[in-house]
Amino acid sequence: MTANDPPMTPGAGVPNDAPIISVRNIWKFFGNLPALQDVSLDVRAGERLVLIGPSGSGKSTFLRAINRLEEVDRGQILVKGQNIMSRENNINLIRRDLGMVFQQFNLFPHKTVLQNVSMAPLKLLKLSRDEAEDRALALLKKVGISDKANVYPAMLSGGQQQRVAIARALAMQPSIMLFDEPTSALDPEMVGEVLDVMVNLAEEGMTMLCVTHEMGFARTVADRLIFMADGQIVESGQPEALFTAPRHPRLKQFLNQIL
Amino acid sequence: MKSVCRFLLGCGALLLGLTVCAGQTFAKEKYIVASDCTWPPMEFLNDQKQVQGYSTDFIRAVAEAVGIEVEVRNIAWDGIFGGVATGQYDIVASSTTITEERKKQFDFTDPYFEVHQAVIVPAGKQVSTLADLKGKKVGGQIATTGIFVMRNAKVDCELKEYDDVGLAIQDLVGGRIDAVICDDPVAMYYVNMKKDYAGKLNLSFKTEDKELYGFTIKKGREDLLKKLNEGIAKVKAAGLDKEFAKKWMGQ
Amino acid sequence: MPEPDENHSKGNIVLVTDGASIPDPREWRLINAWSISLAGAICVLAGLFLFSPDPYERIVRYLPDGMLVTFKITIMSICFAVPLGLLTGLGRISRNRGINLIASTYVEIIRGIPLLVQLFYIYYALSRFVTVSGTTSAVIAISICYGAYMGEVFRAGISAIPKGQTEAARSLGFSRVQTMFLVVLPQAWRTILPPVGNECIAMLKDTALVSIMAVPDIMQRARSFVGTTYLYFETYTVVALVYLIITLLLSKAVSIMESRLNYYDGK
């Protein structure tokens, strides 16, 4: 593929208002333990979803299933109309459209900050070095860390590393961003700087799925709040509604514990 | 308790063994003889892994003639002289050619056999002088006179030094090298008597210079040297040497 | 998720053979085991050469062409063994059962056979089908043997890289192969280098075995010299010192390379 091609082409015949992500009845087992039980969910373009739930509820597994870091055992996941499990669709191309940010940052320690961000556009989109670095620098500026472009990740604080990780994911210009507990590994004083970047991103209209324990963020940013327990979506809806009037006893119990 | 008993018993048995050994040594003087048993028919192993061959028969006859006992052991050629120098054994009976260089380091008995260097080539090939080996790959056993002769001849060839001559012959048959140089009885054995190589080898020529085999001992052991020379003389006088030659080389 | 190999292999690399102890790159003191050994070896060799030129000068002059052969065999073997080790290591972690089985069986078989036997085997047994020179079969045998050992080093080094690195690369859209070569291996190399360097040094020492195949390496030159002069003690003293000096210099070289690879530690 050449640099001018879009990262991926949507499946033919998908209407514009079709969900950008469509999850149909997925099951995932770790050994005999079901981690996801018959989960279904539609996400529309521009929607901002926050997934909450007790640990072990399957919310991270669910998020990771969407870009096939976890292979589901049953069910179907369509991203822009393309079945991600199908052999006909190249998962590597689909993943370009799904940016992912991890709890542990997972920056490449042997690459500088600039190289971390420019590497994927350089090698995958075949941009020239200048183009890739320009794009990387613009993103680093956006996450407020352009002065650290030429240092190695080991010299950055956790918050700085996570902001670089977000820039790295954005460098492929994805239409969807997946955040897997992006602030859980951070010292409390660094949580804010990362959340600020995420809020900015949300305001720009990015489709976001975010697993987090930051209820303030969920309340202000989320269009829809998904509460998961025991591998199932127990309750979902407007964040305000869920926080003020939880219906399911599991959600009530959960909110009591964390608020 | 049981294990202590067993230990004491073991110690006792060991002591007894040692005493018996010591007793035997005093009864008849015993010498250890080292032979590199890769040199048929001069010294090699039979099917029962016992040392046999011309040199072996010869040293045993010498021992019998002068009333000493010998035990022949198979020792690798590479290092055989080091062992006699450090006293690990008393006599080397291993087709050792008496050379000036070797005489500087060791004592030799009177000669007990005479050989020439022989050059073996694959059947159908022919060389008649060492100079003909120019540009060829020539194999021999490491630190043997065959190698020295090739080296002193200053022929521009690639010398391959093997751990034993059998491996060199194997490579000659396999086509890795062009010729093997070794003592003529050994050459004749491989060319004529070894079934596996029947018809594959040609003993092309022998050098003019003769070499004499002697038994090697550490310098300064005059009494042993005297005894061995006495024995060699007796064996030759009795015509046993010709008998051995007939037995092993069919001459 | 069950990862049976993870605990076992994380961070600790097993030294499969004995090479040399690679000096710690952070060791800065002038006097340490390495410098004492090297200075000692050089002084003894120089001393012998100066104060007792006969026979030591003769011995030292006799060995260099053997040294060249030793280096030649070592370098050629490294050139084959390292890629073979990498392939084996990748095969051992491959999800493809067939490839995994082939790689594992290869390692099992080779590790169970002494190098000396492998050398003989390749030299004499294979000569039934093809005739290869002593040097070639030495390189083949050593490469095959050390390829298996290095395969284990590569496997351990690759497994020691956190899974998050692979996931981050895959989530960007890199393929499995791109992830391995752009992200995992460049990092694993740092963990792998000291044990691989160690294997290479062990390899250099093991080339002494090739003298049985009439390959004129240092060891065979020494044996040949001893064969004419009977100077066992003197010759093997020099040979031991020469091997020692070479391996000490090599282990230092590996150590320097290792410290170069630590550039991104943030220290």
C-alpha cells in the first residue's frame, strides 16, 4: 500500500449511521472460567464510552478483544463493518484504525520519544522521515511534551510517558481510541496531566472507549457509561443517571465502595 | 553403624589389595610399557582389545630373556614421550624411529627393526619421488617420522597431521587427501591386509633412507637400558625377530 | 492468561556452556580479576620470551598460522551459528507446532551429543555422501552445535521482553515479524549479548578440538611442535597463555559492546 491510501477502507455497503464498532454476543474463556459472557455493544462514531466495574469484571478483556489482543471464543466483532476475526480482513490494517493506550504505557525503551511516535507512520504508512517526524512533533506538542522529543522513555515520569503513549497511538491517525486504565499506574499527582490530554481528545470528537476508575472523568466526558460485572454488561446509560440512580444492586454496591 | 562397618571393611580390602600389589612388585621387577596401538602390524589391538603386534611380541620376548615383567598399555602417540619423561611408564615400545632430535631428550636401546618411509596413493595413481607430491595434500600421523621426512624434503605440499594413521588412510580412501606417508610395514598392512581397503590403495614408493626402531626410555636409567639391550641381543641371537616378522608381516 | 514459560524465563538467562566470565561493564576499578589475569598472562609470556628465548621464541614463532586458522574457524562458525541460533530461538517460541517441534528436537538432539562426537560424526560419517574439507566440516559441526546452545539463549532473551512491548507494537498495526525485528529483538539483544558473547568465546576454546581432524589450528600446531621437540611443558604453557589472552580480550570486547547497548537506560 502507498502513503496516499487511507489506513483502511470501510466495508462496502455500510451506511454512514451504522455503528463504528459492533460487538455481537462474544464469549471469552480463560481455561474454564468465562471472562466475557455473551456481551454485545454498539458504538457510534464520535461516541465516548467509559467502562467501569470491579476488577475481574472483564472490562479490560472486552477492550482488548476489540483490537484482537484477546481472541474471543464465540461471537463477532465488527470494526467499521469489518469482521476482525475473519481471515479475509488483515487485522494489522484494522488495528491501524484502533489506537490503544495501556496501563503500563509500554513505550519502546530503546527508541527516543520522537522515534516512539514516528516509528509506526514511518514503517507502516511509509511516510518520509521528515513527514513522520513532523507529524510526531505536532502530536508531542499537542500532549505538551515536545521538549522531551529526543530523550529516552526511561528519563520521563509516568505521566509524561503516558502522554507520549497517547501521542504514539494518535500518530497512526486512528478513528477510535482504546484506553485500558491509562491512569491506574500513575502517581496521583500525574493523573491530571494525562486526563487533560484525554479530555482534549474527547472534545475534538474522537471516538473513545475508556476503561478507568476515574469517576470524575467518566462524569464529565462520557456520553455513555457501561458498568460490567462477572463478564457481563450489567447496566449502561447516561453517566449522571447511573451515578445518581443506579438500578442494579451490583452497581450500587460498586459505587458505594469507590465514591 | 552399618555404613561405618562397610567403610572399615572397604578400607581393609583396599589395604590388602595394596599389600598384594606391592608384594608382586618386589617378587619380579615390573615395567610398564607404552604402545600407541594404531600402527598395525607393529602394535595394534586385537578383537579382544589386547595389545598385539611385532613390537609387542619383541618387548615381551626381551623381558622374558632378561627375567623382568612387562605390562603393555595402549597410550595415544600424541604425548607418549611426555609420559615416559614424567615417569608414568618406563618404556615406549611403539615403532619409534631413533632420531638425533629424539636422542637429545631420551635414551634409545639398540635398534630392533628397520623400516623405510612409504607413500600410499589411491589405486591407479602413481608417484615416484617426494617431489612429485608438490601441491598435493599429504597426510600422516602427527609427530611421526613420516611427517618429519615430508617436512625436511621441503616439498611444497599441504601436510595434514592426523591423530592416527588410520584416520589419514580413511581420508585418502574418501578422497580428502592425495597421499599418506608412513612406515613401510604399516603401509603394506593397509594396502595388502586390510580387507576394507582391498584394491583401493597403491603403495607407490619407498624412500631410500632407512630408519631404525628402538625402545625409548627416560634418560639416566642405565641399568634398564643395559638390560633391554642385553635382551634384544638374546632375542636376535635366538632368531625370534625373524619369527615375529614372519608372523606379522608374512616375510 | 496461562503463560507456562513466563516465570521460568523472565530475566534470567541460563549460561548453557562455559565461555569466559564477561567483565561487568560497570566495573571501573583498575585492579580486578580481568586486569590481573590479562596483565599476568602478558607478563609471563613476555618474560619467557625475553629471558628464555630458546625455546620460547621458537614456540611463539611456530604458532601464528595456527592462530589464524583458529580465528578463521571461530569467525566462520559465529557467522553461521548466530543466525542459526536466532532461527532456533524463534522456532522454539513459535506458535506453529511443526516449527516448534523441529526446533525443539534439534536442540534436544544436539545438546545430548558431545561436540567431539559431532565433529567426528560430521567429518567421517558425512564423508560417505559428500567430501568436505576438515575446516568446512569443523565449521559445520561447531555451527550446528552452538546454534542449538544459542537457540536457548535467544529463546530466553526474547521471552524476557515484557509482553506489553509486543502488544503495543501489534496494536499500532505492526505484523508479528515486524514486531519481532523492530521492537522485541533490538531490546532482547541487550540481554542476549553477554551469553551469546560467552558462547562465542566457548566456541573459540572448543575449536581446539578440530585438531583431531588434521586441521592446523593453534592446538595442532602446538602438538606438531611438541612432536618434533618434546617440549611438552614449555609449548603448552605458551598455548595456554595465548588462549587465555585471546579469551580475556574477547570477553572485554563483549563487555564494551554490552555497555554500548545500555544507552537507553536513563542513567
